[in-house]
Amino acid sequence: MSTASVILRKAPASLSRERCKVSPDVLEALNADGSLDEALTALEAGRGFQIRVRRGSDRYDLYTVEDKLPPAETRTVRMSEAGLGRVG
């Protein structure tokens, strides 16, 4: 399983608490082994896929990637305030 260190930030737009937007560089890091090729193609077609976000050694939450962020937002995962609350 591929991993990436990210910065969690509040999304400016309204997202449900289970959805997030991810910067392209993070998606690239997560796909280093090619395991997300099909999921990224589905994302381009408007269908999301799920990622686990870890906060601490024993805290994980599952989020559906809804869209990509602009390339200028590096190492970033954006989610709603309620979504951020899920990971503490």
C-alpha cells in the first residue's frame, strides 16, 4: 500500500463529511506502484475512489476522493470541517 504525508486543510466549498479533494502530487505519490491507475481514470470520469487518512498511530478514517485540487496546492488533502473533525 502506498502512502504520502499530507497537510489536511478545510475545503472552501461544501463537501460532505466523507469526501475530500486531493492535490495531484499526493495522488501521484499514492500511485507510485500503478495500483491507482484505474481509480484515477474513474476519477476523471466523475467517479470517486476511497483513501484512508491516518492521524496518529491508531486513528484512521476513510474518505472518498471527489476531485483533484489545483496543482499549486501541493501535499494537500482538503475536506469539510465535519470531515476534519473525524480525524481529530
